[in-house]
Amino acid sequence: MSYTAVTEQRLLNPEPHNWLMYRGNFSGWGYSPLDKITPANVKKLVPVWTFSTGVNEGHQSPPIVNKRDHVRHDAPAASHRAQRQDG
């Protein structure tokens, strides 16, 4: 699996479809600038997959999204990486 490097330039100007740091960017927005999901259509969302870490609590860090890679860090010291597949 390849992984796209997270550079200083990408952190300063993150692509809207990626979530490279806590709160999304250095401005601390906490929301995505993408507009496919709106207040009018959010109720139509349904889960398409789940992932169990085996931990019942301690999931306090936000996921980091870098292109196709989704990374989570959970207590006590575990990291989980999932790669999105199209299709």
C-alpha cells in the first residue's frame, strides 16, 4: 500500500477532501468545506461499513483522513489504518 506524504505545504493548505489534523486545519474549523452533505439530505445517510477496535472506551481522538487512508489512534496506544476501496 502506498501512502501520500503529509507535508508542511499540505498542512498549511489542506485539500478539502482530506482531514490531516485534529479539527481539520490550523484554523480549528472542526467542519468540512465539502457540500455534498447538507441539512436537507443528511437524514438519508446510512452506515456502509463498521470497524471494531475491541476497545469499549477510549476512542477520543479524531480520525485522520489522507486521500484513501483513514487512521485512528486509540487508548491505550493502538493505531488503526483502513484504506478506502472504490466500487
